[in-house]
Amino acid sequence: MFTRTVAAVLLAAALPASARPFSPPAEVVALRTEIAALELDRALALTPEQARSLLPLLQKGAAEAQSMRARLEQADPALLAALTRARDELRAGGPVSDASRQAIADARKGEFGEARGAFQALRKQALEILTPAQLEAVRTVRLGRDPGRRLAMARVLTSDAFLALVQARAR
């Protein structure tokens, strides 16, 4: 029973967010994102100069995020092969092997490793533009109840709603 539960969790983790059960409706996601963007914009209170400096970084980050979402919507052959192997092991009555678990983990890391490096470089550049008070505001702003704070922050920073607010400040 435990191995079947683990397999189900592994399979669910491999699905894009839109295919996972209990995803909130798109309208709810859009409103939450806009509210978080407004809260973050208010907390940062960027100067026009800061907004002009940050805008290209945020636009590049948004493009990277969109590219990552598109890749996640397509089936990764290595991940499919590893998940198929894990499923077949369970169907055969055995546990998921360590080799299959490792193959799943490796395939998942491959999905995000390249993008993680690009995001970290953008993050470092963005941090140099913000003041210590703004950095503290980023750390303390509440973005709803999302437990994945870093992921939620990345989603907000690369959202169309936040980009529009920064563009308005850059004028």
C-alpha cells in the first residue's frame, strides 16, 4: 500500500499544474496573482529609475518562466520512461526500485536545472537594484497563503500583472 501511495505521489508530481486535481479555476488564480502583484508593488515602492532597471530583468524572467511552462506541458521522454518503469514494477507486484526512483529524480532535476541557473543570475542582478529596505519588504510581504513562498514570489514577479505595474512606474 505504501509503495502504491508513493507511486501515485510521484505520478502526480510529474503532471503539469493544470492537469493536477483540485487546481483552482483560472479566474481565481488570475485574481490571486493580481492581488499579490499589487501587494508586492506597494511594498517595494520602486522609483522610476529602479523600475527602468528592473524591467528588462523581469521581462527576461517572464520569458524564461513561460518557456519552462511550455516545456512542462510536453512529456519529457526520460521522465516518461522512468515513470513507466516505476508503474510496471508496481503492476508486477514489487516495489518501485531505487534505480527507478533515481531515474525519476534525475529527469525532474533535468527539467529545472538549466532554468534555475538562469533565474539565479537574474535574481542576483535584481537584488543589486533594490535597497535594503526593499529587500526586507520582499522578505516580509505576504503573498496570500501559498506555502511555496519562493515559487509564489517567482510567479508574481514574472506575472503580466506585476510587469504592467513596473512598466507604469518606469514611465
